[in-house]
Amino acid sequence: MKKIVTFGEIMLRLSPPGFKRFSQTYNFDVVYGGGESNVAVSLARFGLDSTFVSRIPDNDIGECAIMELRKRGVNTSKIISGGERLGIYFLETGAVSRGSKVVYDRAHSGMATIEKGMIDWAEIFEDADWFHWTGITPALSQGAADACLEAIKMANKMGVTVSTDLNYRKKLWKYGKDPMDVMPALVEGCDVILGNEEDAEKHFGLHPDGVDVTHGSSIDAESYLSVLQQLMNMFPRAKKVITTLRGSISASHNTWSGVLWDGKTLFKAPTYQITDIVDRVGGGDSFMAGLIYGLLMRDDDQEALNFAVAASCLKHTIKGDSNLVTLDEVEKLAKGDASGRVSR
């Protein structure tokens, strides 16, 4: 069985019920999730050996987060204890022309206060096939960025495939470093890079010409080729560079697809019309998990990309951070069955 390791922060997510605004609610729905933990959950659901590495406080709330991961089949044995608290984020779910809103409360969390040398990466990567991290982790603190770089270097040394989802988060870069000062050294060690047009621009100053995802649903996949080529030229270790294609018609209606560049061929996935979004948080994470699964288990880049887009399309129908769909459900959609008929 293929072994995948992910590294990052799992948080307590608090959301007003339904589509209420923060100012309207007197209670919050509780979900546990985060970019890298969401990937770990998806991969466990697909039947792979999925290990999540993090630093979580030794208290009841931290234990609840770990229990949620265990319930989904994720290996939590490499999580270390520490920090004052579990990070929190508040999510106000948007609808129609009102976008969703996120408020972070992550200062002094276990992951925000992690330091280089706290984790035995050589032991963790023994028999591992893949290591995944995101741009969220180095945005938390210098210590988190150092620990992430330490992990990437060890994975490279041990021959473990490394992937990243660039995941630019403007609200998180608060410790005095610009993403352009931190991210290049980390991404240099990556074999697979996922990022959208904002990620490429904010982290490296790259952008596709003539693309405006804020108006309408028409997205020309070919227009992204230049930025994918620039990313591969900037980071020559990368064998595949991928971007998701989200057309935002409204908060409730998006188009969804993706493209993959392997240095020679631009692969394009089918475009899905997601007309009644239940929860778009974690959409990119579900895509990344689908891509990792596809690249590990399919000997075809087009099939891997199609699987990733189908998996993430289904995530938009699931409440919460994680993509709680089965392998069979993803394969069914990837083969063209979007009927949504009752399974009896």
C-alpha cells in the first residue's frame, strides 16, 4: 500500500448554522479541518496509508481533533504534543452574490509555535512514497517555515516525492516575512506543484495574461500555459505543474476544472457546472488528494487529472472541510455519470 505523509495544522472550524451572518448567530457548528489534514482524510478514504504530522496541544480540544482524524482512518501516531491551544477559524458561508468570509484565530497554536528539530523526519519518511505540504504552513511563523523546509530536504534526501499546494493566504503572513522571501526555497524541493493564478502572482510575481476569474464562467485553459511554464522554469525539479480553474459566477454557482503541464503536453480536464454549492471550503484540498491518488495509482496523467477534478467537484456537495466521498463515487462521476440518482 502506498504511504503518504502530510504536514500542517488542523483547526477547530466554527460556523453559524446555514447561511447566517456572524452577527445573527448565537451558536456555531463545529468541524475540524485544515489544508493538509483534509488531504490526509481524502487519501485515507481512498484506501491509502495516510499519515498526518502536526503539533497539537495536549488538551481536550486537541484530542477531539485527533479523534476526528482517527475516525476517518488517518494515522495520527506521528503527531507531537505542544503549544498553548488549537488554532481556530470562523467561517461565514456566503450565498448567491454574497461571498463567504473567514476570520482566523491561530496565534500561539501548536503549529504556530513549532520549531525546527522537533520532528524526526527521517523516521517518519521511512517507507513513505509521498510528502505533501501547503503554503499555509510557512505563512504561520518562521518556526513553521523552518520545520517545513527541514521536512522537504529530508524527503528529497530519502527519495520521497514532494508536492505542494501553494495556497496563498493574505491574512496569515503576519510575522514580518514576505511570501517571496520564504516560498522559493521551499518550492525548489517539490516534484509536483499545484497553484492558481493568485498563488503564482503573490508568491513569485507570475500571472497569466488576460484572465479574470471574478467575472463570468468562461476560462480559457490555454491562457494558463504561460504561468505553468514559468513555474516549471523557475523550479526545474518539478515534473508536473497544475492549476485548478474556478469560474465564479456567484457564491452558489461555480464552474470547475483543471489543467496539468508536464513540460511537453497541456492536459485539460472536463468542466463541471456546480450550480448549488453546499460548501466550497476544502475544494482545493480535495483536488490535491485526488491528484496524489491519481498520480500514484494511475499510469496516465489525463486520468489522474480527471479523477482530481471529479473528486473536488463532489466535495462541493459535502458540508465541512473534508471530502467524505468514496473511491467508487469519484470514479462514477469521472466516467460521466452525474445523474445523482438514489443508490438502493
